[in-house]
Amino acid sequence: MSMDAPAYAQVSPTPEQPDRRRWGRWLLAGTVAWAVLLAVLTWISVRDDPPTVREQRDLAEVVPVVDRAVGALAAAASGPEAVVELGPTEFERGCRLTPFLDGATLTRQVTVYFSNGNGDEAGEAALRRIAERLPAEYRAGARRTDEGFLLRADAGDFVAVYGELPQPGRAVLSVETGCRPVPDGFAVTGPDPDRPAGALRVMLTQALTALGRPVPDEPEWRTVPCPDRGFAGTASVDTPGALPAPPAELLRPAAAPLVLVDTPERYAYRAGPLGVTVAVTGDRTRVSVSLDCHR
């Protein structure tokens, strides 16, 4: 008995499949083109459009906020047993706002010298006191963290306030803008013309003479309005060369009223409404005389 041959179904040739690799290349090219277009539109918007959110407010717009915060810190730190020294304005370009736009930061510092008779407790108490005296809207607080005992506050408009205790008897308070756009023609302004120059200049001349330092025609001036009235101010001179003796030996007769800090690197005392500070760093000596918001 014979067996029939097996039957096979006929398979028609399929139509040619799309070239998937070619489609993938077109998809990738389209995605890259869309990303480039978005980047260009973003750059044009940042360059030409006015700020629409707080983070975009430029440095010129937040300088008044910084000045008010420095004045608030000076007032909060002022007192008959402290010296409040205003630091220079630090302006630094180079931070990145977007991949296509550079910005700049602005920082101002206030250094507070106080008696360190009780060690770390004195510094912590000083920062707590400053935090309590700042305006309520700053939501200031001072507490111990993994980085040490720190003060934190918010001056508004994304301007931050920081405080730390780098050394016994000294607190450094900083007001920082973060990275901001820089408007055309922006410049850090100089001191207010109503600076309290007379008394500070006399005391600065006396301290420089006692230290054997030259007396310049014009020191470096820094001022800030106090919240209630008047100004706080600092006049400083930075000179080269080592001192002939430790600051305490040279200034002790003048410092009799109230010595706050007495180390080879830093010396601070208060005489009435004025405070004198001496900072020795390597072969340079910086002498400052300050008038705070406490009268």
C-alpha cells in the first residue's frame, strides 16, 4: 500500500520590511534637533525676558536686601561687651545660572568679637543672642550641628544668613545672595558719604602709631545703616611686615577699658563706643576700628 507525499502549504513572499535602522537614525536626529531648539529658546528667554520668579532677581535688585540684613546683624550683635567689625563686600563672577548664562555672587560679612571667658559656651550664647535679636521674619535659629554650632536665617528674596564660630571669642556672620544675573553696568558701591569718620580716624591713628604701623591718608571704609537710626562703620588698614611685639604688649595701655580677645593672632578691645581689632596673618597686620549700633 502506497502512502501519499506530505502536503506543504505555500508561503507567499512577504512585503519588504521597513529599514528599522534608518528609522532609528531619523528619530535620533529629530530628538537632537528638538533639544537644540529648546536650548536656544531658553538662552534667548534668559537673555531678553525680564525676571519672572524670585530666583532670577539680579544682584542690583537684592543689594538693598543685603544691606538691610547686614544692618540687622550689626544691631543684633552690638553691645557694650562686643566689637562688631564690618567686612568688605566680596563680589565674585563665574557661577553658572544655566548652561548658557554666567552669574555672580555677592557676600558681606560681619565679624563679632566677644569675651571668651566661658569657652565654647560663650560663643554659643553669643550666636543664640544674635539669632534672638534678629527680626522675627528672618526665622533665625542657632543650634549645634554635625558641622559645629551654627546660626541660620533667611533675609528674604533668597538671601541667606549664616553664622559660625571659627575661633574662641570670634563669630563670623555672612550674608549671601547665591548665584544671580549681573545687570549691565553693575558695580559694588562704596561707603555712604555720611560715615562717622572723625572718631574712627582718631582711634585708628592712635592704634597704628602704637603698633608701629604707617598711617595712610585714607583707610578702607565700610558702613551700613542701623535698623533704628544712625550708621555702623568700620575703618581698616592692611599693612605688610611683622609687628615688633605681640599686639597685647603694644596696645595694652590703650586697651585698659575692656579687652575681649588676646591671642598672638588676634587682639580686640572696646573703648567706649569704639572697638579696635588687630588681625595678624603671616607677615601682614590688619587694624580696624569700628562703631556699632549700640550707643
